[in-house]
Amino acid sequence: TTNSLLILPGDGIGPEVMTEVRKVIGWFDGRGMSFDVSEDLVGGCAYDAHGTPLHDDTMAKAQEVDAVLLGAVGGPKYDSLDFSLKPERGLLRLRKEMDLFANLRPAQCFDALADFSSLKKDVVAGLDIMIVRELTSGIYFGEPRGIVTEGNERVGINTQRYTESEIARVARSAFELARRRGNKVCSMEKANVMESGVLWREVVTKIGAEEYPDVALSHMYADAGAMQLCRWPKQFDVIVTDNLFGDLLSDAAAMLTGSLGMLPSASLGLPMANGRPKALYEPVHGSAPDITGQGKANPIACILSFAMALRYSFDAGDEATRLEKAVEKVLADGLRTADLLGPEGGSPVSTGEMGDAIVAALDAA
Ligand code: NAI
Ligand code: MG
């Protein structure tokens, strides 16, 4: 089978890190896998070319491919644009129209970087957990919302709202993932004080019992979960939670592992006709205008995002593991981009040197 991939490098360091991912794709292409890669614009560069951060033709392509891989969007040049024309609207449109309701954020600690975490080495060394955040509903979208006047003062209103089917589909994503990992799901909400949390716990429990009895399910209040995440993160395998709590918990978990330049993500939707889920892969970081064009960007977050595409879109789990091992090897060999060097410094490698080293490590593996 051919694996179709749409690459959207975007703005700032997006194109720089994507150049390195292309080297990796080139390595896998022909070694038992084949890729049909197309490329297009998103964000500020799309606005420059078409007057819109995402052209309809690009949107249509994204709906058809097995996976979309995005670099980053945005930059100071576009800060004064109208809200509807801003680069991030391009990304939001992709997520919304592809209905990407499950946001997967791994927190993985490569042993070579364990010293770099803000936590004690034994707390994070070998850490490998996955946070599944509901991405398309909840308090960021619920109605009613707005700022209204009541009596002689204004009130800011947002509504936390989840339907049973919205909870069920993200729960299934988490259980499916757990089966391919450590077979454990911890669901986090605040059922003690929120109605949506009561329903969340009920639905997740029912789906776990009826459809995934083989997966160990536990529940935790999200505030206690935040504490446990910092105290002993290795107790978790897959965490599933709502949009708001997931936003906070995944950012906190990210810092367990070091640099923004290391963090991949995936956003998945419903299965398409070929059985593969709608999927968008992207590094967690932004367009980093402060280092753009200097060869300083760490390409690993984007390369690990491609590893997630291998695993979750292209049925190539072994290849994904091989790529992750190659990353681990170059880090163990001591290679560091500037973001991975502490205040004591050292001599950093460039974006291109890091990409080349990872490809060389694939050869050696
Ligand atoms: P940022 O993630 O672009 O940068 C934050 C800091 O981390 C900067 O010092 C940057 O140099 C560093 N950094 C980020 N990625 C790195 C990498 N791969 N290697 C080495 N260092 C890296 O976030 P910031 O500065 O808040 O936003 C910059 C622009 O990016 C804004 O226009 C913002 O809207 C956009 N942005 C886009 C996102 C996306 O495309 N998904 C996400 C976050 C921000
Ligand atoms: Mg956030």
C-alpha cells in the first residue's frame, strides 16, 4: 500500500525542521514502504500567496490523504492581521473540518536527557506516557458564552458541556491506544464538583467494562492527577481527559521531559473509508521567530511527529520504533542542538547536522 502524506511546512522554523523530516522520509521510502508525498502552504505563507491562511484546495487535499504533517505557523509579520486571516486560523480550520477530536501528547524521556528535566533523574528516566486530550468540545466551545451585564456589573461566561458520544469517542481512542502500549488508562475529571465530570466518569467506565475489559481503567480527580504527574509520572500509561484539563496537564507533562524542541503530537479523528483515522501530526512548538534562519532549530519534535504518523497512520510500528531508537542513539552519542544545552553550554550542532545524524543512525540500526 502507498502511504499518502501532505506536508505543510508553514512559517518560521517550520520549513527548516521539515527539511530534516524529508531526509527521514527519503530513508524509509523504498525500504519496504512507499510514500506519496505532496506539499502545500499553511499559515502566513499561505496568506502571502493566496490572501488566506488555508486555501480551500489545501483543505480538500488534507481530507483525502492518510496523514497531514505540519511544521508551525505564525510570526511577527502577521501579528496585525485581522483575526480571521491570522496564520493560526489555518491550523484551527484543519482541526475543525477534519474533526480531530483526540489530541495525543506523549511525554517521553530519553535517558540521555534525563538530567535536563526539572525533576529528579529517577523520576523521569525512561518515562513514556501518553495524554489524550479531547480537542473539539468542552468549555472552550460550549454555549452560552460571552461577557454579559447583570445588574451593575459584567459577568464572563463559559460553559463546560460534553455529550455522551463526545466522551465515548475520545474514550475509545484512549483504550485503543492503551492496548498498543501498557494496557492502562487513567481517566481524569472533577466528578466531585462538575456534572460533566460525573457523566464523563460514567461513560468512560461503561465503555471500559463493555468494550475494553482487558484494559485496566482507573479514575483520578484532575487536580490530584496534576500532583501525581509531578510526583511519580511513571505510574501512568495513557491518561484521557477533557479539553481544558488536557491543555493544562499536557503542558505540565511536557516539562517533565525537557525542551519544547523534543515534543511531538498527533490529532486524530474518525476512521476514513480505508480504516485509517483522519490525522494531523505536528510538533508542539511554534514558528520560533527568534531563531528562524539560523540553523538552530531542533528538528527532533517534527521527526518524532513523523514517527507517530508511521505508528498511527501507516501501520508501521516497527519503523516508528526504529526511528525513535535512532533519535535516542544520537542523543546518547552526545549530539545536542542549542536548546538542549544547559546554561553551562557546550558546542551545539545545527538543524541539518542533527537531521543527518539521525538518518545515519537509521543506517546503523
Ligand atoms: P515557540 O514555540 O515558537 O517558541 C518558544 C521558544 O522556544 C522560543 O525561544 C523558541 O526559539 C524556542 N523553540 C521552539 N521550538 C524550538 C525548536 N524546534 N528548537 C529550538 N528552540 C525552539 O512559541 P512562541 O515564541 O510563543 O510563538 C512564536 C510564534 O509561533 C507565534 O507567532 C505563535 O503564534 C506561533 N505558534 C504556533 C504554533 C503552531 O504552529 N502550532 C504553536 C505555538 C505558537
Ligand atoms: Mg496549551
